[in-house]
Amino acid sequence: YLSSSSVAVKQMILNELIRGISIHDVIEQLYLYPTAQDLLSEEEAAHYLHDHVEAGKLLYQIDHLPVGNALLESLLEQLMTALEEHMVEEEE
């Protein structure tokens, strides 16, 4: 995304990002978390759910902004940071 100057390419990448993260989110909520709930504390489960809700809000905002919008760039940075932190937490 960052290395492209083409609006069309950036939009295509954003669409794939939104699609991929959305699919991942649904799979985790339908299969992973119900199974893992027995292993997680109530606090951990609430934390992961909060992460998903926040990511969903960011994805919604990103999906409704045009490529090149300064707010879009900021939201993408926030999303990437949140996803990296979420992945590290899940791996622990």
C-alpha cells in the first residue's frame, strides 16, 4: 500500500485488507474464542472481544474514506499497530 502511488492499486489493497481481516475476525469469533473460552479468564476474553470490536470500528471507518485521505492513513497506522499487538498477545 505505502509503496504504491496508484489510487486503484491502493484501493485494491485496502479492499483485500478489509476482506481478509473481516474473515479472520469472523473465524476467531465463531470457532477460536468459544473453544478457548474455557482456557481464558473472563478478563482475557473481554480483552480479546474489545480488540475485535475496536478493529471492526477502524475497518468500518477505513472502508468509508477515500484513498489519499489523511485520516485514512492515520487509521491504517492505528489498525496495523493494534493488529500487531493482538497477534503478539495471541501467540503468548
